[in-house]
Amino acid sequence: MSRSSTTVLIVRRILAAIPSVLGVIILTFVLTRALPGDPAAYFAGPAASQEAIDQIRETLGLNRSLPEQFFIYIGELLRGDLGRSLTTGQTVLSDLLTRLPASLELTLAGLFFSLTLAIPLGVLAATRPGSWIDHAVRVLATAGVSLPTFFTGLLLIYVFYFLLGIAPAPLGRLALLYSPPPSATGLYLIDGLLVGDWETFRAALSQLVLPAITLGLFALAPLARVTRAAMLAVLSSDFIRTARASGLSPTTVLFGCCRL
């Protein structure tokens, strides 16, 4: 594919995404205005006077017409101002930046878990088609896609924490007895390794295992299916049959196929 055609494809994808983005913006604006309650009264607090509530409403632009509020909303989005959180009172952007390292650490751990299992399982199922191993991998892949993550997470907590007592209490990124390591990346595992705090590293890892497995099982299913299908296609190709006919061992054929 040439550079010009790639550029055209990227531009088309961006233009095709614009209606979806506009739809999400309009829907978000309408829903936040349609929900019951007064954000100005919430921010002001239960003991606030009516004047304080009116002042906050004016500051937020809630006393203007809906079209004016919508254009203010669009302008704030273009400036990167996502507003304030009703829960923490902080700006949404600061809350996102504060919680981004935890989400990134969990996502990377789940991806590592899924890749570590999905590729060997897919290869194993492809080398033994129709066997109990192949059927077990298919069942695992189907269960990983079918079961919602919240159910899988609750089930793992019930089994490994409540019944077996192996996992720590699901209280967050660290147990109450530990303090976060000095922040360099925001990822507790990496920060603990950087300062050599192995106790905090183990505590953060123990809290991360069950959530990572929960997310990893959901991602494992499609990866295992794709690996199995790709391996079956390669193993049935002509050069694999030629290699087997030449007397190469199954291990040599398999690992040579994986390298290709």
C-alpha cells in the first residue's frame, strides 16, 4: 500500500469517526441535563444559602439557555476542560491523570497474563485437533468470552479470598499496612522495583493478581482462537508436509513453524 493511499485511508477513518464523536457529545450533554438534581446545590453543600447556589449556577453557566450551555460545553471540551467531578470535587482531567497509572498497570498485567497462556494453549490445541486438550481450550475460550468480567472477578474473590484464604482482601492497589512507593512512573510494581522495596512490590503484586486474571481471561479467548486457527492453517500447508516427509522430528517442525 502506497503512502498516498494510506493517508487517504486515515483521513477517511477520521471523517467516519466524526459523526460518532458528535453523537456521543450530544448524548452526554442531553443526559447530564435530563438527570434529576441540581449540580449547583450539590457543589454548594447542604448548608449553602440560595445566593451561594445561584452564584455557583452562574459560574457553571447553568442559568443560561440550553443552546448557550451546549456551545459553552463544546468550547470547554475543545480547551481540554472536562469539568469537575461530582464525587471528588476535583477536575475530571486531574482525576483521570491520577487514576491512569492504576488502569495502565492493570491493563498491562492482564495483557501479559493472556498472552502468556493464550499462545501456548492455541499452539497446543492446534497440534492435537479433536483431542480433549483441544476441547478444553475451546471450552475455556468460550467461557472467557461468555462470562462477564464482574462475575468472573466476584467468583475469583469468593474462591481464593473467602473460601481458600490465599488472596489478600480486595481493598485496592495496596493493603492498609503499606504505603505507596516513591512515584516515578505511577505503577506500583515498577516503582517498587526501582527503589528496591520488595515488600511493597509483593504486596502490590498480590493485589493485582486476581484483577489481572479477570481481565486476562476475557482477552485470552480471542487470542487463543486466533493462535489455534493460524497454527492449523500453517500446519496444513505444503512446506510443513514436505518437512514431515523429509523426516524432520515433530518438535523441529513445530518450533520451525512457530518461528515462521
